Amino acid sequence: MYVWMAQLVRAPPPPPATSLCFHPKLFSPVPRTRMAVNPTNTSPSFNSRKLPILLFDIMDTTVRDPFYHDVPAFFGMSLKELIECKHPTAWLEFENGVIDEEELEGKFFKDRRPFDLQGLKNCMRRGYSYIDGVEQLLQDLKQNNYEMHAFTNYPIWYRIIEDKLNISKYLSWTFCSCMYGKRKPDPDFYLAVVEHLKVDPASCIFVDDRIKNVEAAVGVGITGLQFKNSDLLRQDLLRLGVDIAIDAQ
């Protein structure tokens, strides 16, 4: 579930156990027809859109987060040491698009010590990889014509992930905190998502490794799944009626 440097302020995630499913709702695998409103014409028209729409967190849900091991090693520190000396809000401001790369470099550490920003970016790039089994699951869902979007707390460096992993083959980088100036679990971020998609919240499934983010989704009426591993996620989606190609498993 996809927030790398925001995790500078939180403890490492718990080990995988069982998946948790919230607000279960069965979806028909047959595309539904829904009423849409043309923004230039108030008269309703009909179009076909396969539901549910799938929203994926990125860090530690779709992509491995390099923060816990790679980044401390880059700085020659333990994770605990890094957390203690980093600036408490710099990365969050970067994620929300409040500061740019240059400003991040100037205040990443509380004592404003200099560091190799490009080296850090290269370290992050090396550490990005798909979580085991997730790319195959995304491929299977894409094959069945599901609409999928990233819904993540991440700065402009999401482009580094895209450049390496080409995630846009499967989902769109539609909802990044750096674009909206909001972060999960802010309910306004979730409401902005469904407003952009022009669907009822119950027509979306949101997947995230962070329980507080899942609970916030449920709070606005979105079906939420806590990610543990790709096999459990596949089972949860099938249980909710999401059509996944069996021959691709």
C-alpha cells in the first residue's frame, strides 16, 4: 500500500497475516449501463462503463517501498537514526506539492545538512520493483477491461517509478497527492476522487496496505480492501465479484 517518504514518519508495517475486507459489496462482472451527464449539455445520455472502478495505493501495495532498507543504507544510518534526524514535515510538504525538489534538498534534515539528492533519487529508483504477483494481477484485470487508477500519497517522483516500471500499462496516475494538495486519509481526497470519476463511491474498490487509509475510504462509502499479498488480494476481489481471467492465474 504506496507512500514512500510519507513513511518517514511511521513505523514499519506489520508482517502479512490475513487480508481484511471492509464494506463488502458484490459487483456483477457484466458491464453496467449508467447515466452520464454531458458537461456541455444538461440532458442525460447513456454510456457503458464496467464497474467497479479499482483504485490502487502504490507504495507497499503495488510497488516495493525502498525506505525501510535502501534509504537508511544510502545515508549510512539505521532506520531509527534516519527518522530521528529528518525534518518532521519536509517530505509531507513535498508530497503535497507545497515545496519543490530544491526546497526538499535544503530542509530534508532538521539540521539542514547537505546531501546528494541525485544519489538519493538513484537509490530510490534501484529499489522500486513490483510487489510479488501484483503485476500479473494488474495484467489480468486490465485484460478484463477494468478501469484502474493510482490513488497514492506521493510527490513528483512518481515519474521515476513510471519510468522504471511503466505502471501506466495497467493503471492511470490519476490521483497523486502532489497533484491535489491532499493526502490520504483526508476524506476530502477520497471525495475528490469520486467527484472526478463521476460515480457513486460504492462503485469503487480501494486497495491499500494502511488500515487507516482503508477505513477512511469506507467512511465515504468506498469498498476498502487492506492489502497483505497478491494472492489474498486476488481472492478478495473474486469474492467481491470482480472478473479475473482464470486462465491467467
